[in-house]
Amino acid sequence: MPAEELLTPERWQRAGRALLAKLLGEFAYEELLRPEPAGPPGGYRLRLGPQGPEYRFRARRGAYGSWQVDPDSVEATDPIGFLLAARGLLGLAGDTVGHLVRELTATLVADVRVASGALAAAELAELDHTALEGYQGGHPWIVLNKGRLGFSARDAAGWTPEARRPRPLEWLAVHRELARYRGTGELADAELLYRQELDAEVLADFRDRLAARGLDPAQYLLLPVHPWQWDEVVLPLFAPWVADRRIVKLPADPDLRLPQQSIRSFFNVSSPARRTVKLPLSVLNTLVWRGLPIERTLAAPAVTAWIHRLRDQDPFLREECRVVLLGEVASVTVEHPGYAQLPEAPYQYKELLGAIWREPLGAHLLPGERGRTLAALLQTGADGRSLVEELIARSGLGARDWTARLFAVMLPPLLHFLYKYGTVFSPHGENAILIFDQRDVPVRLAVKDFVDDVNLSDQDLPELRTVPPEVAQVLLREAPQGLCQFLHAGLFIGVYRFLAPLLELRCGLPEGEFWALLREQILAHQRRFPELAQRFALFDLFAPEIDRLCLNRNRLLLDGYRDAPHRPHAAVHGRVANPLAVGSAVLPGPRGGVVTPAP
């Protein structure tokens, strides 16, 4: 449906109030704003300068210094007006404000589209993981999470997850002088990949089209391309190589695909056994241009092979955790010959054309199992009932036991990779996929997006001395506390910080018990592997304080919308108390007081 038909005063105000509540809470968490207590307990006010307007609202404070603002308590409904009024208080540059207004408006339009087809919690629970992506609200931490700068209104109506429109992808043939292929195992031969991913008649047609132009099909690699990327980026920037037929446009194949929350990855809904494809999309969204970096695209299959070997040689990961690692098993990389000579060029011009094929989740599911991204647990249905409370009710377990089961599924594989192999995933809401049994009890964990979100320890660990060179040169190395931050920021702060108050509000599980259960799961894992005691101290998840990583502050005050040769990183601003630390006030005692858990 066109956006103009979705936009009504009621929907716009509802979306505006919700986004303003999120803005107040996340800006306060990052200390961009400092609300003051006012009125009854839980009441706050924020004055935007001596002559500015005053905003009043109710908020609940939680772990890591978080703020959960009650949208119903926010009388204002205009986050754009708030941003303009607060620009002086926030210290925003004029050019940044201009882009912020655009990105904020686009996010609101997307929020209206998400809400327009919202389903009740029970209906959400019946969806498979591919369909569920279209009913999610996006990144819970980043306020401007659906800006997609570069998309038109028509693009957004056709190519975003909330559009819920399966569509075909077009294909290209690129000469091997420009394109490079990589694949794992038997997929080292691109021919096998193409036979698996394309119908025989489609593959034959593509090659007949090349031959009809007097071109040798054997000298070309095939890859899908996003139609927007072709129109906006590939044809304009690769025009010399289109002219000399080293890049040849091909038709779309018949398979229909649905975009995931990342908007650049696509499920194949016509042939679910075929792989997910990840494509570069030169739009600016959630802090970065959503391209595919050249070096990482080339290395994706090698990273997958190495990660799979770690899992397969480790009985705990393989047999006890049964963790699913959705491998990026093949890739085609096309580097722009001109920008290849400009290392100082903005990074978006180094991520223009290529494709990654990732294993589909369905191939790993047993009968009766269902997958859902971790982010889906934060969604609330059109009936006001949260998906997580619906799943808990269906499971037959209490909220405490279900949450303990959630932690028992998620933490052991992530902790084992960290402690034993000095390797950490970024298990944020989209990368971590929960696998549920027929009763909607969590039973296994699946993880994806290795080459972008896997980091290694900078310590001289024996397990890392045999990392293949092609893997070592692309995976970043981090100090021990930097690796721990991937769990704190990506999982505990990025998802659990929102899940804990939701479970308290909707399911009656006190937040203190939530964090106590999480801490106990970590301790139980450490008791399971006493021989790794030195690693527990090295990768200390119980430090009293951790750095406060800030994702919104990055956009507002650091990188803004300026181009740079390298992707931006999260800002660091001060420190926050760790709810898992010994003596944390968040951890409950047996009668509601504070206890000091055994170390």
C-alpha cells in the first residue's frame, strides 16, 4: 500500500508518541539528556533550556542505568519538534540536524507501516521466522532505526521487511577479470552453487543470453543484484564495464524473496531449501552504509569453514549445545577498479557489488521445531499482548523457568567460544536465532553473520595460533574486555535490557531475578569447565563497571552523516554499573533484599 494511504492523523500521532518515548529513554541512557525527578515516584521532567518547552513523563529505571519511558505518559506526539527544540541542548551541528530530521521522518513512516498490518500475539506466534521479520519494530536501541537514506517512498513500500512483499531479484554476469568467487568444501566450484540455486532452465537461459552476445559463459560469474542497487549504484558507477560487456544484465529468476530486518539479506520463500542471499545496498541505515566490504566478502567462506571446524571438533558445542552456525558458504566479490586505487575514498565505495550465500535455517530444524530471532521476543502484538508472554503461556512453564531455559540455551555456546577459543560473536537481536520445540520452549541457538560480527582475542592463546591466514587478516582483534563488550553490549544491553522489564511488566518476573538467573547461568558454565579458570578471570563478565557504549551518540555527535574511509564504531561515554557483578543492587535477596552471590 502506498505510504500516503497509510498516513492518517491517528496513526502518525501514535507512532510519534512511541518514538518520542524511545528517544527520551535512549538519549537519557546515553546521557545526552538528563531528566530530573518530578511529581510522584517514577515521574520525570525535562526542560529544553531556560526558555524551552518542558516535557514530563513516567519512566522506570533498570539495569545498566537504563530508562524505560511509558509512552502513555508522554503527552507530546512530535519527536521532530522535540529534536528541533532540543538541538541546542544536545549540541547538534546544523547539518547533522538537517539529516536527522529526514532520517527521523522516514523512521516514523516505516513505524506506521509496521503498525498498519500488526497482528495479535497469538497470530505472531504462528508465523515462521521468515514471515515474522516483517512484523518487527527494528533495532530497540537505535532511535532512528529505519531511516534507509537513499530509498524513495516507493522503494520503501516495495523493498523493506515491513512491506511484506515477496519479490524477485535480478541477476548479473560479471567477467572473471572483475569478479572473484569463493566457496567452502564442494562449493569451491561455482558451478555446483549455481546448479543448486537456479533452476536448470534458468541457468541455461542465462548462459544462452551471454553466448548470443558472442561472450563465453565460462568466463563469467553469476550473482543476484538488488534492483535498487543496479539503478542507483552499479549502472552509474560501473558504466565502463557495462559498456564493454564485462558486466551483463540478466533477468530476474522466478524465486520470490523476502527482505530481513537488515534489508540487504533475503529469504527465498519460493524455494526455502535454497540459501539466503546477502547483497550490498548503498543506503545509510542504523549508522552505516549497508554495503558488502570487499575483503570480508572474499573471506566469508573461509571464516565459515574455520568456525565450523571449531564447533565440529568440540563435543560440548557439537553434541551438548547442538549450536547451529549458519555458514556463509559462498561469495562473489566485484571490486570497482577505480576505487580500488583510492584507499582514502569513503568506505561506501569499497562495498558496491557482490553477493554472499548463507545456509538457510530450515535445513537445520528438526520436526516440530520453529526458529525466531531473539529480537522477535521484544515485539508486542496489536492486542497489547507481548509475543514472549504468549510463548511462555504456550510452553506450560512459569516465567522464571522459561527464562532460565532461555539462558541455558543461549549462554553456553557463546561462553564456550569466548572462554575456550577467545572468539566472540555479536549475538544481537538479529544475529541470534532461537530454536523452539513444539511447546515453544527454547531448545537450541543458531547464530549468523560471522564475517561482519566475529572478533578474536588479542592475547596469545594456543587455540588462536592456528587460525588460517585468510581468516586472521579480516577478523578484528580485541583486548579481553573488548571481547566481553560484545556480550554486554550486543546481548545483555542490546536485548536483555529491554526483555527484563518486559518480562516483569507482562509476566511478573522481577527484573532482579532476571539478572540473577543470568549470572547463575554464567557461574554454572564456569563450574562445568573448571580447567578454564584462568580464562574466566581474563574474560571477566562480572567486573563492577563496564564502558557505556552509545549508538545514538555516535550519529548525533561523533560521525554524524560525514563520509570516512572506515566504518564508524560505537561511541564510549562514561561507565555503567554491571548488574552481574558481586554485590550489584539489581540482584535480589531471598526476601527482596540484596545478596552477594558466591563468586
